Amino acid sequence: MSAADRPAHGRERQAAAQLLARVVTGVWTAHAGHAAVRLGIADRLTELPRPAQEIAAEVGADPGALARLLRTLAALGVFTEGPAGHFALNDVGRQLRSDSASPLAPFLELHHEIFRPWHAELLHTVRTGQPAAEKVYGMPFFAHLERDPAVGKVFYDALARSLPLLIRAALADGVFEDIGSLADLGGGDGALVELVLQHDPALRATLLERPEALAAARKRLAAAGVADRCTFAEGSFFETAPEGHDAYVIARCLHNWPDERAARILRTVRAVMRDDARLLLFEQVVSGEPGFDMGKCADLTMMLIGGRERTRAEHEALLASAGLRLREVRGISVAGTPKSHVLVAVPD
């Protein structure tokens, strides 16, 4: 019998069983977290234990069922269990409050409202290589978002919750230093442009987006008092990019697309870049080594819509195919989110 076939004993066997149990029951706990968010339980709890019966009356839930939900979440460490039937808020649960800057609660909403049907079709994608979302919707995912604005709002609102945290961390790390003009490609409602313009009163920006997103961006930047320093350009980054800027930003967009589509975006940008310009990509960089990495888990979700998270080597090859060279990778840490990176690329 080989070492690989030899059964584990004692603590090793117990640890293996516990790990497998967490994998098997992961979908259960995700739904438990979603129920807690939808009921607003974290907003009702305090640091002092409160009886589940009181909380149930406030959120409109069955007392017995709610107590069992809270007991499970407390066992997972999300809340703290006190005297019998009493529960309290801890640092983990605090991130699920409606006033928390953490993006975790919105991502639980995303899982339940949007991701869940894709993951139910993971086997289809593994067998065929085709995005599960296309089987679910009968069309590419982003086409579905355009067809159903209500779903699109859930998706983009959840992503927007975490973006300011990431951009503030990048500003503090000096990512946007020595830039006089910036073009944000696919910048949504202008959250990134708003923060960067507020940070540097001398900076000017161009925001390239679809017409409906530009309407929201105009309102946002006007309310922030920085719209006079931003040019709003209608278009798609697959087809066009504004010329003459010191830096170009693509934030959390390339991973939405397979290599050939992502390369088309990069070639569009490269065609308008000056020799001294730079491209800033906000993306995860997946570890190329064995072992746990949240980016590897995120890559499964991206695979289900036809995108991918990439290793450093894969990013380098993608950039090179568009005439760009990866100059630097900077890690950006934001509490409550997977490790993010800024990839700085320049014309090759």
C-alpha cells in the first residue's frame, strides 16, 4: 500500500473529516449568513447578549427558528452565544451591519440573488468549458444585466460597496502619485474618479462608460463638487479610449473576460498611450504555488461567466500580447476583502 493510499489515523483523520464537512456544508452556512443579513439581525444585536425572542419580534421572525439560526451562526463565530437563548454582536458579526463599510453583506446578497444558479451548474462548465451563466440565462451574463436592470443594480451596487475601500488604500499607498491626467475606462458611476479628484485638486480625469452609467456618474461627481475636472466620454473600452493621458485605469474589469476579449481591451488602450504613460490594473493576482489562495476560489465564479482570475505569469503574457510590459505589482490590503493588487504596465 502506498503512502497516498494509507488511511490517516487519530488527529489527522479528524482534521480531514472536519475540513471535508466544511466543504460539504458551505452552501448551508452561506444561506444562513444571507438570512441573517436579510433580517437585519446584526443591526439588532449589541455587545451585551439579547434574547432571541426579543430579536425575533423586532425582525418579524419565528422565535424558535431564529434561535436555531443564531445558534448555528454563533457556532461558526459570526455572533457570540451567551446565556441560554441569548446572543451578542462580535467583530465578525459587526461587518454584517447595514452601516458597515465591509462589502461582505452585499456579497452574501450577490451569492443568493445571482451567483447561486451559476454554481448549481458548475458541473456543466467543468464538462463543457462553457460559462454556466449562459446556460442559466440563455445569453452572456453582461447581456443579461443589460436586459434586467434590477439584477444589474444588485450586482453593481455590491461591487461598488468595496471599491471605495480599495481606492482609498491605493491612494494611501501612493499608487496615483505623479499623475496629471487620468482616464478611467469602464469606471461605472464614477466612484474611483471622485476619490482620486478629491485627493488631488490639480488632477483632471476622463471617464469612459456606457450612456446609462455616465448619467449616474455626472450626478455623483456634481454632488462631490469635482465634475468640472472630469470629461465624460461615451463608449466601450473594446472599441475606444481617450488619448493623451498620463495614466489609464481599468479597475476590476479584465477578470470579467476570457483572454481574447481582455487582450482586445488592452490593445485599444495601448493604441492611444504615449510612450511615457502607464496603465493601472486593479485585479487579483492568483498564487502560482500550491496551497490555499482566495483568488483560486474567486476564479471558479469568474469561470462561470466566462472570465478568469490570473496568475502573475498569465497577466504578463496577456499584457505582452497587447504590446505592454508589466513593470510592477503592488499588493493592496483592505480589511474584510481578498487581497487585491495593482498591476502597473507600460508600453513595451
